[in-house]
Amino acid sequence: MLTLDEAQQKLMAAIVPGEGTEHVALARGIGRYVAAPVHAVVDNPAFDNSAMDGYAAATAELLAAGGRLQLVGEASCGDAPGRLVPGTTMRIFTGAPLPIGADTVVMQEEVAREANEVRFPSIPQVGQYIRRRGEDFRAGEQLYRSGQRLRTHDLALLSAAGVVEVPVRPRPRALVVATGNELVAPGTPLRPGQIYESNRLATLLLLGAAGAEAIDGGTVRDEPAALRALLAHAADYDFIVTSGGASVGDHDLVKQVFAEIGQIDFWRVKIKPGKPVAFGKVGGKTHFFSLPGNPVSSLVTFKLFVEPAIVAWHGASYRMPLVSAVAATDFSRRDAIRMEFLRARLRQDGVHLVAEVLRGQGSHQIGTMRHTNALLRIDADVTGFRKGDTVTVMPLGESVDAA
Ligand code: AMP
Ligand code: MG
């Protein structure tokens, strides 16, 4: 059986990145991955301008005039740059173009104004409160490279840089299928032996958040023929993620059908929960994940395998988002043979993160999820830890509680 490290390496080596480029408007770029270098169209700032509301002046003239200058003119935002009349000062507002001939700006709070004369208490420094053209970035400068994922402020930056559309990777098409005779959708009464299905919704939403176009393949019964029929169109997808039917035994049907239609790269990983996870490819470019059916196993294996695979498919590099935290309580386990991921609550205590292992760690116990905002990792050979120890935690991407 592979360790998590080995399995993740195998996974990364097997990913066939998506091809092609789409050009999308900035407003549609959120969460997309950049497909080609993106350059600034304009300098930022586009022209020398004032960082303050105040007065623009030339230091040499101020010196010559003994710190008193006549007020002539005004520079407002949106004006074309004016010209300073020699021996005068000009009223200027934040963001307004610096008049030609000025080399300094003095804050309005610092001067005394009497009618049309402005008195400066001291000679200001050259360049003070001036935002220089191009000091943030220059026209033609590369702002983004392939593989970067665009966040809100990246799109705002591109807008400021005069970019209209951004080249991004197409989103991978990802089919989600749940398997199990016992599964029904909420809304219908449960008959004896039935349960409400939950993994499909979680997986669809997680895929969407990871940047994929998630497609609902519904629920199929534990019958090879049903699954076979569904997977006949496997080549239409970049990813197929199934849940359930992954354990050893008579009902490990997903692996059986998967082996018929594709190639399995690995099956079973030394982790808890999530051991029965399988990964491989169908037809060379469809990445296939068989996730275990227990809701918590399904989430953990999604985070450990599917999410990194989606990142790699986009040509980006993946790093597990691990942080250190202080354990809030002791924890011990009997068998130290598998790496384990415990559901935990991470909270902020001053500058420290504190992690509390939650009660109810059975991989069927989805109820614990309502308190969970992180997974706490225990290495394979570790039997436990004490309160106050440093532990390794993977936040699940939501906010951390205040103490
Ligand atoms: P399996 O991997 O099919 O052996 O399922 C393991 C456990 O997870 C069983 O208790 C199933 O009833 C449950 N399970 C399987 N698929 C789902 C699902 N989509 N939603 C909720 N529970 C599931
Ligand atoms: Mg099942």
C-alpha cells in the first residue's frame, strides 16, 4: 500500500494538463487560471500625481520667495496636467496630475493661507507626496504568468492596468457519480435500509470551488452494467469522481468497472480515513477517482487527491496548505500504522492557532462536520500528542474562529 506522499507523487506524475486558452472578460475571471503571460497596457500611476490634498510648488522658487507664494490655479482629478506659473503655488487634490514645473506637494494642513497667499512653514523635500508615473508597474511589464489563479484583487489590478480580457485555461469538465442501492435524494421518505445521499452534492460544490465545471451524473445502483453504461462516455470528461462502492469485498464494483475501461495507477493508500481511494485514467486524458462512500472519507480524499489534481491539470503547482497549531487537548490512538486526518476546530488565540480535536471521529459521522474547519494530521508512526504540543493542520478554507 502506498503512503500519502507516494500516492500524491504518483498522482502528480500521471496528470495530463488541460489544453487551450479562453479569453474572458475580467468580471468572469474569478477563480480562473492564467494561461499565458499577461502584461500591463499602461503605466501605473499613468502620470505623476498628488498623494494628498494640498499645494503643488517648486522647491527652488519657495526658497527664493522665503516660503510665501501666490496661489494661482487648481489641479483636480481628471484635469490634464497644468503648468505652474513661475513664482506661484497651485491648489492640488489627491490623484490630480502634478503641474509641469512643480516638484513637491505640501499637505493643506501644513500651510497657512491668507487670501491669495500661501505660507509654507518650511522648505519641503523634493518629490514629497508625489506618486511617480510607473512606480507601481510599467506598460508592457508582465503582471501574471501561466498557472496563477485569479482572485478578486488580481482582477481589480488588471482593470487598473487597462487589460480588457484575460487568457485563461478552460475549466475541466468533471462528472460526479454516487453509487449505492441505499442512496435516495432528500425529499422522498426513507424506506427501511435507505439513507439520504450527501457526497454527490459535496463533491459537486468542492469541484466548482476548485475551478472545475462540475456535472451531476446522478446516483447509480450497485450494478456493473449501470456504471458501465454511465462511463461509456468517459472520454467526454477531464475528471470522473465517483463515491462509494470502493471497499474490498463483493461490492467493490467501481474498481472492477474502472479496471475494465481504464488503467488504475493506485488503489488503497495508507491513510485514515480514505484508505480505499483509487486513481487512474481512462483513454489517456480522463482522470478517474474512486472515492470511498463514507462522507468524511469522501471529503478527506477529495482534499488530498482530487483538489491537487485539479490544480495540476491547470498547469499550476500544488502545495498542501498545512499550518502549525497548538493542540488544545491530549490525543492518543491505539494503532500507529496509518497517517490519520482528524476533524478539528481551529481557532485564533492571540497570534497562535489552537486546534481542538472534535468528538465523533467515525468516518460516517457527518454531524461532526458542522464544527469542523480543519483536518489535523497525525503521522503514521505517531500514537498521539499532548495539550500544548505543536500539531500540523490543514485548514478547510473557511474562516478561523476567534478565541
Ligand atoms: P461504500 O464505499 O459504498 O462501501 O460505502 C461506505 C459507507 O458510506 C456506507 O455506509 C454507505 O451507505 C455510505 N455512503 C456511500 N455513498 C454515499 C453517499 N453518496 N452519500 C452518503 N453516504 C454514502
Ligand atoms: Mg456502497
